Amino acid sequence: MRPIPALTVFLFLLAASITGQCQKMSVTRSVNDDGKLLKLAITVENQGRSVNYHQEFDVRAMNQQQKDVLMKRIEDSLKTSPILSGTTQSGINEKQLVADAAMDYVEAFYFGDTMKLNRSVSPAVIKYGYYHKKDETTYAGEPMSHQEMTDYVLRVKQRNNPNSSALYKNVEVLDYQDKTAAAKCTAWWGTDYLLLAKLEGKWMITHILWQSPPVK
């Protein structure tokens, strides 16, 4: 499938600008669809330097199949670069793997995908949240087990909301080391703070603390 010219040029210039050792390099990428614009953002941090790329696509006249084709073109363009495909000269891009696990968690609840839930969330996860009902100013607290998360995701799948892909979502990796990491997820229901551990070679979410949007 034909790649996106502007993105391909950016990847070429990026590769040409990176010299020396890349052990400290990290890559964060996100794609958000608000129903009007599909926004692609890429940030590359290397040796104290930051390079950012942003591109917007007007998707108001597109159906879901056309959006899927556009997403495939974006993915094909990213695959042309070893930097953004998830590897560097130093090996696996750990920060992106942490971000991928966090995004899997969010998308599991957006699209009713139990596979994404199970590959990103530890069965022993500890999750607790604070929420408030509409027109109320006080928060109530509630725990949620892995099984309760699975049951909720299955109900989302049954509802099959056609507008799920248009809902806002964003993932930010706050910090990561060789064994542990922290991330922040912003979704339609509020904000989740995640703690992750690398278990059997995979980044898994072990703790979640979340809250509804702040009371106004």
C-alpha cells in the first residue's frame, strides 16, 4: 500500500539526523480520531534533543473502511523506519512497549477487546477508582478485579458502540526502567495512573488508580 509522502520524508530526515549511540533514544507515537480529524503525533527524544512530527487528516467525509485504509497507510509508512517500528541500533524500544501496553488497556474498554485486556493487564492487578455521579460533587470509591474488568469489557463488546473510535484517548509514559514503569491514560471516563512491571519479558499493568474528570 502506498505510504504517506510527508511522513516518509520526515522519517528519512530523522534517520539522517540521528548519529552516534542511541541507547537513550525513546519514541512516543499516538493517533487520535475525533470524528473530524485524525491526528498523528510522533515525538523522538535522543541525547537531550527532541524531534516532533504532527499531521492531521480530514476524515469527516470518510466511512470506517476508508479510515481503516488511511490507518494502514500510516502503519506502512512507520514500518519503513527501524526507529519507529519499535527497534533501534540498541535493540527494543522499551518506552514504546510500555505505551503500547497502556494503549491496549484503554482500547480494551473502548472496543470490548478481551485479548488486549489480557495481554496488558496482570491477572493479579489491583485497581481502585474514584468517581462521582452527574451533578454530584462528592466522590465514591470502588475497587475492580481483573474478572470484573473482563465482564465490563464483554458488555462493551455487546453494545458495539459505532462511535468508539471517535472518543478521545491519550497515553503518556511518565517514567520507565528495566523492570518497572509508570504511565498516564486519559480517556472518556477520566484519568488512569498505571504502574507496570516487566513480567516474563512483557510489560504488564499491575496497579491502576483512576478518577472521573474533576468536579467543576
